[in-house]
Amino acid sequence: MKVYNKLVRDKIPEIIEADGKKFEVRKVDKEEHYKLLEAKLKEEVEEFLEDKNLEELADVMEVLFGLAENMGYSEEELLRKRREKKEERGGFGEGIVLEGVCE
């Protein structure tokens, strides 16, 4: 048996079962779930940085939604907070680099 011991998407067991393979899974508590989501975020960001495609970017977003949910926030609340911050402070679309501030 190949060992993964990592957080996977909710439908992965169904997909493996449909392939006729046997597998082992376990459900974790909220605290361990959060730690595994943090590890998954690092994994997905690394995959995005390597492949630079929309699919990997969507995976990063899915993990962010998972983290928000674990912390008690909905996807809508996360997106609303993003909009609020963008309206207040802007986004990152213009490529502005702050090189220093004179005091």
C-alpha cells in the first residue's frame, strides 16, 4: 500500500473506490484539520509556483476556503472581506513596488 497521510478532497475516496481499489482514510478533529489545511496550502502554492496554471490556482483557493470554514467563516465572508480590503487599500493588479518611505 502506498502511504500518503495527507489531506485530500472530500470525493477522493469515492473516486478511488470507483477505480476498484482499496484504501484507508480517517477523519480528523478541527485542530488537526487546521494543521493539515496549512500543510495543504503550502503544497498547493508550491504546485502553483511550479506549474503556473488556473487549475493549481483554483486548488489554492479551495484550501483558502477550507481554512476559512475551519475558522468559522463562510466562502462568502472571505470573499466579502477580500472586496472590502480591495476597495479600501486596492488590489495587486498594477504591479506597484514600494521601495521606501522617507520619515
